[in-house]
Amino acid sequence: MKNSVYALLASVVLASCQDDEDTNNFSLPVSSVQFSTTEATSVEGSGLQQVRVFLDRPQEGSTLINFSVSGNVSFTSPTQSGDVRVITESPLVIPAGETEAFINFELLEDFEFESEPEKVTLTLTEILEGNAQLSTIPSERIFEQHVLENEYELNLQWDESSASNIDLVVELPDNRLLVSDNTEGFEKVVIGNLDQNVPYLVTVWYYQGDASVNYSLSYQRAGEDLLKLQESAFNEDEANSEFSPYSGNGTHQYKLKRTGSDLILIPR
């Protein structure tokens, strides 16, 4: 009878060890998995971002963690460019004996004006392997990367009930010219990567019409209100179909500078 009890205990211990080996438990306490921080902010186009995922104690076996990536951004693919390139694939692996691993992605530059601030959201969704469990605190399982946009939208508005036509032209430091597009009743130019304290030449060009025209210049950043920069007017005899940023005929010119995150427009 005593021998049979010993045999039963031995089989239970053996089965328990086998279970531990199969699940990487090795009799260690269950470890918690979470992000080391729940949010961060980086400038659009700033490149590699690393988000740390950690265990509160090392494990003798590997820990495999499923995660998802989402957000109001476009993601790159083999056939499509986008705002974000995800480098680390799910599942994330924390090797045996280690307490951390990193989810890597890149913030890419684009030249589109976004009406709302962008963000990337990483969510830890499931433990696939290992003696670990996701943090019981929901916020510790979600990470948000806020993206500061580089683009400014300049826009020119005037009384379109007249037969006048006005354009907005911006000369970049490399001598390239950006000419406005007419969108929803105003002319706009989107400028990316405005250098701090570097002057940009902004020209309002009255190229067609035979009446006096009032206009205003404003700018906007993603998720922010429209801010007015300048108000002025052309006389009825100032229209000129021949454009030159230096001719002065049919044009009003300004010097544009970025100071901090604000734009300043100075008449020339």
C-alpha cells in the first residue's frame, strides 16, 4: 500500500514537471507583461521609434506576446507608401532570462496636410507562450505614439463673387516655387519642414480682374484653429497676368518665418 502511494506521488510530480516544461513555467511565479510607458510624442519624419515591453521578473523560457498596431495613419506595405513603417512583427519575443523586448516602427515624412493630429496605437492582446500574463491594468497594455505634424497650410481668401483671380506663391530656400491650389473656395499651399527662423518669400499674385479686391492670409496646423496672418487689398488697376516674384507688378510680397510653432508674416 505504501509503495503504491509513493508511486502515485511520483507520477503526480512527474506530470507536474512535464506540464511546467511544456508551458515554460519551471515552478517560477507568474510574471506580468506591460509597456514601460503608456504614451510618447515625436515629430513626423523623426524615424525609428522603440517601445519597451517588459516582464517584472525573468523567466526560464521564452515569452511570446501578440500585439496589434492601429491608428489614424497610413501604414506602409510592399505596394503602398505611408506615414508609418512597422518593423517588429507580432508576436514579440522576450527571450529566456531576459526581462524586455522592443516594438520598433518608423515615423516617415509626408507632405500632406492632416486636419486632425495623428497617433499610432500599440495594444498587447495575448500571451501565446510562457509563464506570464498581461497586466491587469488596461492602460498598461496600450501605448499611444502622438505625432507632431510638420506641415503648415497657408491659405488665401478673397471675395470670389467678383471676377478676379488671385494666386498664392511660396518660394522655398532651394528656389523651388509652390503655387496654390483652389480648394473649397480658397487658395492653399502646404509647406512641410519649415526651418526655424529661415525666411520664405510669400507672394500674393493678382493676375486677373478689373476691380479692387480685399484678401486675407491665414495658416493652420493639424488639429488647430485657423490663425490670421495678414489682411490687405489690391486696387482695380493692379492685375497683371505676367508673374515674377521680383517684378512687383500685380504682386504683394511678404517674408514668412517660423518661430517655435508659430508663423510670422512680415510685409516687404
